[in-house]
Amino acid sequence: MTTNTPTDATPRVAQIIVASTRAAAGIYPDRTGPVIDAWLVDRGWTVDALHVVPDGDRVGQALAAAIAAHCDLVITTGGTGVSPHDETPEQTLPHLDRLIPGLAEELRRRGAASTPLALLSRGYVGVARGRTVVVNLPGSTGGVRDGLAVLDDVLPHLIDQLHGRDH
């Protein structure tokens, strides 16, 4: 658990879910979760948990637990491509009450400026249980950095709006 003092009076809590069968098995270290963790902490978020889980049902289980914990934000990384084991979007969609398609489209558009392969990402962005923003990012460090740059532009406003704060 990583914590930093929030920049405003309301602490914001996030969880990170890394979807990687090989990283979960210890075949290689996860490199994307720490990038997301550092980015969130630098912006005053409390990172409640960073889970590294295999692709598939375990992603959905971790996501359900994070939403039940009333996090403000859950960022997933990995499992958004088209390989047979990439199921993060399918695990995410049942939890979302409202989609934010413009944000998902912008994640792909900005990623495509770095690599055309970003267009293969099937990730979603949306709201679960009316309070938790869920963002699916790709599983590469470059894709994560591109995605975080998009979130930098809109996340504070999105969270404020979602929680009924003046915007």
C-alpha cells in the first residue's frame, strides 16, 4: 500500500490490477503496475492495493473486490488486446453502469500516435456502482504512459463530477 498526502481535503483512493498470467506466475516482474502507482502517488492519490493476477476470471474477481471496497478509481493494465487470453474488457464490462466512450477512444487515439498497435486495444472506461471510475490500459509501459497522459488531462474533473463536487 502506497500513500501520499492528497492535494485537497478529500483523499482519493485507487487500486491497480495487473492482468498478466506470466507476471502472476513469477516468470517475469510486472513493470506497468509500478508506473501507475508512482503516477497516482505523485498526484496525491492513496493506492490501496496493487494486484497482479492471471488473465481471465481473476481479473473480474479483483475488479469486483476493488469496486466493493468503494475505491474512487481502478486502473487495470494488460489483457486488452486480441490474443485468446486477453479478457480484461470482457471481465470489466459487466461491472460498468455507465461507459465513457470518448475517454476510451482518446486512449486509443493518443496511443496510436506512438504505435498503430494501440488501435488493437479493446479497453473500456466507465463508472461502476455510480462512484468508481474503471480504466482499462494496455499492458505495455509505453501504452500505460500514453494512457496516463490522457488521464492527467481529465481525471480530477471526472472524479469531482462523479462525486457531485463543484466543477
